[in-house]
Amino acid sequence: MGLKATVRANKAGCLDQCEHGPNVVVYPEAVWYGKVTPADVDEILQQHIQQGKPVERLQIAESCINNKECPHRKSST
């Protein structure tokens, strides 16, 4: 896609969002994507990186990022 000078992919753990994993974060916007499959990567690259439009269906709700009260988080009790 000719994005080598623009995009850098780093391997990481679940980024403390394991309940939403596998995760992708796009900076500098800090858009978090959850439950990403290999089939979703091209859509993220084309729609978000090239066209500047986040892929809404994959976005993790802002209210869930680093929130122990996120309804997707399993109770540890």
C-alpha cells in the first residue's frame, strides 16, 4: 500500500484491554480497535490510515478504555 514511511506496526500484549483483544491502536489519534482479525487489517489500513475515517464497527468504546467498570470485563470475584 506504500505506507512504509507512514505506518509502523509493533507487537505488544493486550495493552491492558485483554477483554477486547486482539487489539490495535492507531496513533496519534489514539483510536482503539478490539477483536481485530487478520481480515480486518486491510480495512483499518484503507479506511482509517489512508482515508482518515476510523472503522466504527471495530472501535472500543471510549468508556471502556482503562476502565475497571467496563461491562466487557469479567468479574475477578
